[in-house]
Amino acid sequence: MKAHVSSILLGVQDMDRSKRFYTEGLGWAIEQDYGVSVFFGSDGRTLVGFYGREGLAAEVGANPEGSGFSGLVLTYVVRSEARVDEIIAEAEKAGATILKPASTKQWGGYGGSFADPDGYIWDIGYSAQGKNQPYAE
């Protein structure tokens, strides 16, 4: 198995609310809307989509009644501190819960994090260190 993720599916409680958050709030474009699942334009990168939480849990044989920190954090690396601030502000305006406001990290990078309406955590970051960063934009 290779270190690659073909798609990321997020189990959501309210499909319409999640679509509004990501499209109207964060500016994502819907690529495919199947009713029970939605996929967003990925610019040739890893596909991100939603699936009704109960249906997704049934699909993979899991219990849909999860709570607390799942151990999953989605990272989004950008090319400037200013862009980190912009994304955190967009997310907050769209209704996200800011978990950690953007600030300088102990290791020298810059970033912050938020939770979407279903509690999925996004870590938005920038680092001048290293080459070949996995930039999302």
C-alpha cells in the first residue's frame, strides 16, 4: 500500500448545512452531488467529499455515534502567514469554531485551527522552513 489518500470522506450530520459551510463560507465548488454524497473540485489533488454520517458508518462497518477528538486532523498548507489569517477569518465568518487562533508556532511556523460544523478539525499552516512543502494553494 502506498502513502497516498485517494479521497477523504467526511461523515456529516446535516448535508445542507455542510454544503453551505464549504461552498458559501469557504468558496469550494461542488464537482458532483449525488444526494447521499457530495464531492468538491480538487484541482487534480486528493478528492474531498461528504457522506451522510450514518450511511458512511454503515458503509465501513463502524458505529456512527462517535464523540470527542477522533485523532484526525486535516492540514492545509499555504504560502504565507497572511493567507493563514484570511482562511481562519473566512472559516469563522462561515460559522466554524476557532480552536486555536493563528500565531507563531513553537517550531517557527505559523498557523491556526478550526472545527467545521460537524467538528472536523482543519489545521491551516505556513512554514518558510523546508522545500517541497505540500502546498494546497
